[in-house]
Amino acid sequence: MRAAATFPGAGKGVESAQKGMKLPVEILTPKDVLAILDQCKDTVTGIRDRALITVMYRSGPASARGTRPATEGCGPTYLAGGHVIRGRR
């Protein structure tokens, strides 16, 4: 038997508990980034994730470059808790 949350339309019209929640900005040290990269497996998706994390870390925050973020209107991209997330307005 399936859980109620798996049926089509489940939760429709219910706001997310995370709506409007803002995560604190966390500046990662090189040691933190290496720890995250070590968690990426040697699979196709792990290699992709490692490449994306590396490019994002090396590019630095958009404000430091004096340019707008590539995802203008969507907010900057951060690493939080080992997950890649996009900031939202």
C-alpha cells in the first residue's frame, strides 16, 4: 500500500513549511570544499557533481567579481550542508 503523500494531487494547495525560509550564507574554507569533494563518488554523476562544485567554488561570489550572477532574478548559488542550492527571492 502506498503512502498518502505519493498519490497524485497530494499536498495540493498546502504551502511548503520551508516557504520564505532564508538559509544563512556560509563561506566555505578550502578544507570544507575538499571534504565535500571527497564525498562525491567515482560515478558519472559524482564526477559531474565534483566539476560543478569546483567551478562554483573557484568562481567565487558574484559580488567579489563586480558582476551580476548568471542566474539574475533567481538569487546567488550557495553550498549549504554539502548540497548545492539556489537562493530564491
